[in-house]
Amino acid sequence: MNLVLAVAIYFVIWWIVLFAVLPFGIRTQHEAGEVVPGTEKSAPVAPRLGRKMIATTIVAAIVFAMIYWLVEGGVVTLDDIPFLPRFEDARVRG
């Protein structure tokens, strides 16, 4: 796996994990009883985005490490993915 592919895969994993982590620990203004005039009642009181970005980075690194191990260790190859086309080596066809 080259560096550009690894960075692209990590970037995608990071965003997916971020959207999974965002709802954790959220209290809405309505739940807290502190609705600020001009805002939606469902807006979060304290979203703690810094903590969530750190947690996202750690979880994404763990998930990426597992994917890297699977791909580089030969456990999973592109030929194992059923919907991808099979490419034959040009030398075999003659």
C-alpha cells in the first residue's frame, strides 16, 4: 500500500468514525432547559468537539491499523472482493 492510498483510506475512515462519534454525550438545549433565543431547541449545549476529534483520531488509527494489517498481511486481497472484476495477467493470454 503506497503512502497516498494509505492517507486516502485513513481520511475516509476518519470521517466515517467522526460521524459515528458526534452524537455521543450530546445534551440538547431543550433537555438542558437553556434554549437560547434564535436557535433551534435541538442544538447541543456543549458539543465538546475537541474531545470528539481526539477520540475520532484514535479510533480511526486503530481501524486503519487493522485494515492495513489485513491488506499487507495478505489476509484480504482485491480478488477476495466479489463485485470487483478479475484481471488476468497479459502474459498468460499470450
